[in-house]
Amino acid sequence: MKIGIESESFHLWFQNLRMDIFQFIEKTYELGLDGIIINVVKDYNLDEKWGALGKADDNHLNKIKSLLNKYNMFIEIDMRNLDYHRLVEVIEVAHKLGARIVRTYVPIKINRANINLEEVHDIVKIKQDFDPESLEEAVVSLKKILPVLQKYRIKLALENHEYETSFELVKIIKQLNSPWIRLLYDFGNSMMAWEDPNVAVKNMAPYVVSTHCKDHIIIADKDSDFGYIVCGVPLGQGNIDIRGAFDILYRESAIESINIEMCYPYCAEFKRSIGTGGVYSVGSGAFKVGKPLYPVKPQQYYYPQEISQELLEKMLEDQMEGVESSVKYVRDMLKDYE
């Protein structure tokens, strides 16, 4: 089983210009990992169109591919939404880089009336009620992109991305009935839809071709609609049964790698109504409540540069240490499968 790492694991390093795509690849090699996932979603200080990739001209892509080949690394691409032209654009870039999997997720309908978009780096981090019509529209969009996926022999992996339950995603896969559209299992994201991660993996496993391996705790947040918020921590330091979920994937899915997406430090709101995914309260299992990580509001964890330089430097250091400990955790876990 190969080990990969998603660029989001170093989100503070990318956002604050301490790391670029080439340094990310070099760091991945230094960590002894087998591949990378590049997030091409815009964010603070990142390219508006290509995120952590930086840009997508042929010269830039050739340099990336050359470095990947030097280290014999695989690559996957993470994008969002289902706009046909954007999908084609990203799939073509994935093809040039030699990626066989592109991740995306179902776009949600949101009410933008009271949102100042100029102050929002990532619109999907905003708490909104879920519109079921988004799932129906997703099927139509996905059918349209099928010929492009077939042409380039690339699989599109739908992620459980904070809003969708595993049942809703599996329903989409069954409706499409195509080998070119599969699932990406994120170990923690189902929690934001009030679904236990191990329930989600059991439902999704037969269709999973890629992963985002992360760990979470729950912390109190008086500013949250629910009074609590989901908080990312290094692998093995949270409440998710990572080993149990991986064992299901190992036995019941076709994954060839376990990909670390250590979303730390970050926090995410619960996105659905309590009980949507079968969980009705916090306090036990994956939803066990822990202590806050930093002396600032949980929603300020993701962009510490907006608070102070001192906090940013502290979190940059913590993030690097968290990646290193997460890599060790995954390596130790995989020893049971040798």
C-alpha cells in the first residue's frame, strides 16, 4: 500500500508562501512518501484558478512531471464543483501530469444575499442548509462529463465533503452506473453531516478509489449554531477509528494508496441538521468532546495570519510536526498489513 499526502496538509505553508509545488514534492520525498495530491482550489494567497498548483502552462506542468518522475511519485488532483468546462480543464491538466484520479464534490446551493464574498476565501466553509436538489443536478452534470473521462481514462472521485451523507453519494454512483465515476472516502468529513465515519466507510467502500486520511475531535464553540464544532488534529490524536476504517477499505475497496490530508489546524461547522447521518449528539465515539487547541476562536484556526504573526509562526511549526507524526502513524498502521 502506497502513502500519499494532500497539499492541504501544508495549507499554512502554501498560503503564507513558505512552500510551493516543487518544495512540496521535495518535502514529500524527504518524508519518504510515494505520491501527492494537489488541491487546485483557490485560497488565501494562492492562485485564483490553480491553487497550490500555481499555474497550468505546459512548461510549468512539464517541470512538475519531471520532478515526480525523478522520485517515481504518483499524483492526483483535487478540485471542486461540477462545472463542465472547469472539469474538462482540470481533467486535461491531470492527463498531462499523469494523474489517474481527479477528486471533486457536489456543489451546494447557497443563499449569497448576506455574504460578502470579497471577505470569504473558501465559500464552502460557510454554514448553509443543504438543498437536496443539488444531488439531482449533480447526476445530470456527471453524465455530461463521462465521455471526457473515458477519453483520458481518468476516474472522477466524488468526495463526502461535509454536506453529503454516504447514502446520498452511493445513490448517485448507482444511478450513474459507470466505472469512471467513483468515490473518495474522507475519514472525517461525514461528521459534519452527523454521520459516524465508520458507517460512512462501510457504505462507500465498494466504490472508493481514493482517500483523505485525517483525524478529528469535537470542541465547544459558543459561536456555532450547534454549540460545538469539528476540529482537525494530527492522525492518531483524535477520536476517529482510523485503523477500523482503513481495515474496511483494505478488505472491501480497490484503493492502492492511503493519502494523508492532515487538516490541522482547522475547524468546520456542522453542515446538516442534527441526526441527518444517524448521530444525534456529541459526547462519545468519533464525536467525543476535547479541549480547544489554541487561545483564539475555533473559526480563527485556519487563518492565524489574520490574528498575529506570533500565532502564525506557532501554527506553522505545529502543522509541520503534525504532518511528521501523521506519517509515522500511517506507517505504523500499515505494518499490520505487510
